Amino acid sequence: MVIRPYQRLWSVDFREIWRYRDLIALFVKRNIVVQYKQTVLGPLWYIIQPVLTVIMNMVVFGGIAKMSTDGTPQALFYMAGNICWFYFSDCLNKTSSTFTANQHMFGKVYFPRLVVPIATVLSNLLRFGIQLALFLAIYLYFIIHGTNVAPNGYLLLLPLFIIMLAGLGLGFGILVSSLTTKYRDLSILFTFILQLWMYGTPIVYPLSMVTDETLRLCIMANPMTSIIEAFKFATLGQGYFSWFALGYSFIFMSVLLIMGVVVFNKVQRSFMDTV
């Protein structure tokens, strides 16, 4: 047992987390294997889910509601927004149950508690990578058939987009996880909020459709908006790109992570007495 002095709530011992990198790798493997263990289709669900979602979007929003996609093929437009949202929401949902889902393990052995949500974010990268490859396949199909879509230089920002999606999912996740150790019904409330949040993000509709200034300002206040719009702009050439909006989302993510770590560090000291 190593006895250490009192640490500040906002501090993160990155060296200790790095020493437990083997455990992170083990958790990543566990998350991937356990998720689709004893399933018939296994990892094919990584592909089936976005395909079925895009088909439903095309029928409901493209076919019935006749929503514009700014001249972009519907399959590409919906797929671009959905794969970003899936990665973010998956990171948020799974990290939000860090304490409650791992309480038995946390009560028996010590390791940096942040290892678990970090492993969750990393394991979800596999799903995002497979769905990004699916998006690329659909993308190449439309290019071969002469559709006027082309990537631009902003595609080099793709690693930044992924980091921001992961950071927002991790920040919100550990914050919700910390709060739900005492107030369990918050997890139900946040699940409902997350469903509404999706419709407040330009996934199935372009930002150009929002003409009301007040409503547009509210949508732009959503930190996910600028990321998804920038991803669409970089890959499809259609969408809204703003360094200011992207900078706002990055600052929002940074502040959120600091707040999440502070609350997480405070809760982890006594959460076993609560859960």
C-alpha cells in the first residue's frame, strides 16, 4: 500500500494511469468480447445498426417529411451524421454507468478508476472505425456513379473530430456516472434527455434549414452541432464550418472534462459507502 498526501480534486495522475495501460488493454478487449458474446451475428451489428437507421431516416425524414439534404445523397448525408452521433452516445451511455456497473470490482481491488471509462472510449473506436469504413464504401459508390461529392482539406481534421466526440462523451459520462451513485433516477432522466438531444443536433436535417435566428443560436450552442457539421463539410462538401464554432466546442469539451474529473475524483473517495 502506497500512502500519499491529499491530492487536489482536479488533478489526474497520468503516470499512474499509464502504468495501468495493460489493464486498459484488458478492459478494451473485455468490452469488445462481452458486448456481442453469445450473439448470432456478433460484430455484424456494428454494420446492421447504422444501415437500418439510415434506411429509416431515408423513409421517414427523406421520403415522408421531404426534408432537404442540401443536394447530398440521402444515404451519405444520414450516415455521416449517424456514425458521429453513435460514437458520442455510445461513449456517454457506457461511461455513465462506470460506478454502478463495476461496484463489485471497485470494492475488492484498487486501480485508477478513470481506467474504466478510458477503456470504454477506446473500445468504442473499433465500432466507429468499422462504421467509418462502411461510410467510405458508400461514399466510393456514389463517386464512381458520378455524384458531385468530394472531400476537401478539412478532412485532415478528422482526428480532432474524433478526439472531441470522445472527450464530450467521456466528460458527460463520468459526470453522470458520479451523480447517479447517489441519485439513481438521474440515469433514467439523462437517457430521455439524450434522445431529445439527438433531434437538437443536425443529423437528419441540415443546419441551413434553420432560419429562425433564436432557434439557430440554440442549436449552435449544442457542442455536437459544429463537430457533425464540420465532418459533413469535410467529407461531403456540404454543411457549415466555422473555426469559431469548432473552438467553442473544443473549449466546452475541455471545461466539461475538468468538471467531470473534479466530480469523479470527489465521488470515488466515498462512493462505496453510497452504492
